[in-house]
Amino acid sequence: ITFGTEGVVDVIKKIIRHKSKTKTSDEELTCVLSATWSLTDENLPNCELFATGTFVDDMLSLFKVSEDTNLHLKIHGGLGNLLEAPQCRPALMRDDYFKSFVNILESDVSELAFKFDAAHALVNIVMLGEDKWTLGVISYRRALDLVASNVQQWPIPSDLRCAYRTFTSQATLMRESTEPAVLLYAFWTIVNFCYHER
């Protein structure tokens, strides 16, 4: 898809960069974040296009633009999709990104939707392996322990309703990891979804 001579991904990235630099939160930003979330969903080529340049920095700076939790969920959604793409994970191995996730999972008051997103981020970044772990905000083993201790407290069924086209990301986690915390997260996600869809 193109807009004039530019592809839709380039246009979206330019809009997000402009919004981050001008600290603008509006309807246009909401729309492009929704589009980003959709375009990166289980789409490796698009994830790789989005992950280049200043996109990750621009997305992270948007957290400071607005306190709107709906906007934050959309930002997490787009970046979370990038985390599911193995080639994009190194670009997101950042303390400034994961510090908030650690705080959420260590908190007793965060909503399940935010805890779920935080656990999603951690289980995907640990897929890079302990030998490639560079985060200072949390150790590799502590990340796994934190995910496991949280997921074990989540009810089934829960009030959390996630829309999945497929279970490809969960199946990949279960196929490629032997870490109990990763497997527990993937299994909980599938069971909770299936309960609501029965």
C-alpha cells in the first residue's frame, strides 16, 4: 500500500515521529497506533520495516505524551508485536522499555491487562537467551521468576479478553522454549482465550 510515492509503513513512522517530537496526542495518533498494531500482527516483514530507524525511540517517547491508558495499550500492542519477531528483539532489549514492565509485575495494584502485556514482553525477550541478556533493570532468571509468580495468580477464566487471529506466537514459545515460566504463560493465554470462545 502506498500514499503517493511512500509506503504506508514509512508514512506511519513519520507521523509517529512528528507526534513524539511535538508531544501531540490526538485522534490521528490513535489511528496510526491502531494501524501499527494491526500491520505488525504476525507479520515479520512489516515488523522488520517498523523496527528500523528511530521508530522504537519515537514509540517509547509517546508514553510521556499522554497518560491515556488506552493510548499506552496501543503503544504496547505495536511494540509487543515487534517482540514476537526474533530479528526485532535486540532493538527492544532496553532498560528504558522494560523498567515499566518490571514495575508492573512487581506491583499488587496493576490491572491484569497491563500485567499480561508486561509478562508478554518478558517472555519474548528471554527467548533471545541468557547469553544475549543485556538488561540491567532485571536479570534473566529474575525475569522468568517474576513471570511465573504472576501467571500463577491469574484466574481462569479471567476478565481479560484478547483477540487472536491464530495461536502462532504461543505455539512458537512452547515449541522453542523449555523454560517453565514461558510455557506457563503461553498455556495460560491459550486456555483463557478458549474459555471465552467456547
